[in-house]
Amino acid sequence: MNVLAFLIPISLILGGIGLAFFVFTVKSRQYEDPEGDARRILSDEYDDHPKPD
């Protein structure tokens, strides 16, 4: 039972850190356009590598 005294606070702290990072990503608008991102991955228009001749 002594182990629970360590595991419960550690799990609450880690959960709080995960929640804080999730709130940060939502506030920094990283989830605004997931469909556009999916289309950009498949598009060749924004290719950074030069095409071979």
C-alpha cells in the first residue's frame, strides 16, 4: 500500500502535464485545418526537392 502513496501523485502530475500540453496545442491553433494538412501531404505543388531533368 505504500507504493500507492507514490504512484497516485506521480500519475496525477503526469496527467496534468499531458493536459497542459494538450491545452497549449489547442490554444496555439495546431488543430485548425486537419483536412488541408492531409491534402498538402499528398500534393506535389509544395515539393521542396528539385525535380530531376
